[in-house]
Amino acid sequence: MDGRLACTDRRTSDGQRTASSIYAVSLPAKNDLSYGGKSFIMAEDEKIEKAEKNMEREIDLAEISDGRLYTAEDLVKVGCGDCAGCSSCCRETGNTILLDPYDIWQLGCGTKLSFFELLEQGRIELNMADGVILPNLKLRENGEGCSFLNEEGRCSIHAFRPGLCRLFPLGRIYEEGGFRYFLQVHECHKQNRSKVKVKKWLRIPDIRRYEAFVLAWHDYLKRVGGEVKCAEDEARMKELTMSVLRLFFLLPYEENDFYGQFYERLGKGN
Ligand code: SF4
Ligand code: SF4
């Protein structure tokens, strides 16, 4: 079974890249990267050339999955005894745990830290992914993994951890007008995993609304990323590259009604 899928898993980001995955862009000078009177640094150099994280990859699902696709209502073998004694997938993630607006909203509500404070405290960082600047969880520089991992090797933000942390070791495959889940059989090392309903594994309120958001966000990023690749001049490329960051991350969210705020912004971005 072959599929073209979004890289929603955390440790297979070096999978086979699609064409044109190496992409160079000049970003604004670091002092221009500001919002609401605050500025922050994405990188020391004003000219950033990166091998971008590629969210879409050509991949053979038969090699990495059990060959099945799941909906939120299906049972899947992911139960790992609450990860007891294991935190390996919180330590070896690199910069692959991309954060979406729901994650940032949740993190803000749960930690009471603004997007800027999360950046300043080294909890998150910014990187290029498919032509746009997106936040991802930042690992500690001493090799101790995610900064939210506590001394007992447990997630200190478990109740409001990001969507990709909830998903693992599942991934998503995007199809025409929707997506389904697949199980990455080589990712979690626990033996004898039990069957759990996908929606129970994710533990996200109102799963249908959340899935609609995930799809809308995926489609939006895909469209903007495509426009960046086709941009005729550097000014347009910069504008598009920054637009997602400004509209969906730098602008703070109210604590209530995330989805209302998201779709209002999406309307402005379309
Ligand atoms: S590898 Fe499996 S058991 Fe270990 S932390 Fe990750 S999900 Fe939990
Ligand atoms: S946020 Fe929590 S679950 Fe996610 S990588 Fe960090 S410690 Fe692990």
C-alpha cells in the first residue's frame, strides 16, 4: 500500500523526501521579526538557508504500518501501560514535534505562558516546514530531551500536551477530503500493547470538531506552502512565509472558544 502522507509522526522525519524538499529563503532581519512591541530571534543569520522539514513524504505504508487504516472509532494496538518506565519518544524527537494553533492555544491555557514566553524560555522554537515558519517543541541542549519532561521521566504537561504527542505511535494519512490513522509498528518499543479506541488514545474533547480543524489546518498549510514555492519574487515569498506565523501564532488567543477564533483567522488567511 503506497501513500502520500503528512509527517505527523515524530521520529521518521528523515523519510524519503518528495521532490523540491530543499528550499532556501531569506527571512526578514531579526529585528523585523516582531509583534506587539516584542521581537525575537529565529536564527543568528539574517539569511537562513535550511533543509526544511517536509511534512509530506512518499512512503510505503506496508513497511512501517500493520497495513490497516483506522478511524477515531476503531480499536488499535497502542496501549503501552501509560509508558511506565519509558520516555524514549520524548527524548529522541529532534525538532519534529510541530505545533499547530490548537497546541499553542492549549499550551497557553495550561502553562499561562504566552507564545513569546514559550519562545523565550526555550520551550518551543521556530523552523521552516514546507515553506512556512512553524513552531515546534524544543529539546534541551544537554541531550535530556523535551523540556517538559520532568525528573521522573514523565510529561509535566500531560493534560495539555501537543497533538503529535497524543497521536504517537499513530500517524495520519490524508486522502481526498479527509484523513485516517495508521499504526507505526516500529516506533513504540513496548511489547504486548493492548487495543484502545483511537479517540480514547487521543483524549481530545469533541473529536469530530478537532479532526475538522486538523484537516482545515493541513489543507491551509498545503495551499500556502504551494504558493510559497510558486512565488515569483522574494518579497511575496517572505510575506507568505511570515503570514502563517503572524496570523495563527503571534496573535494571542482568548482562553475560550478556540475553534471560533481559529476559523475567524482562517477566513482572513484565505
Ligand atoms: S516508546 Fe512507547 S512506551 Fe516508550 S514513551 Fe514512547 S509511546 Fe511510551
Ligand atoms: S510535551 Fe510531553 S509528551 Fe510531548 S515530547 Fe514533551 S514530555 Fe513528551
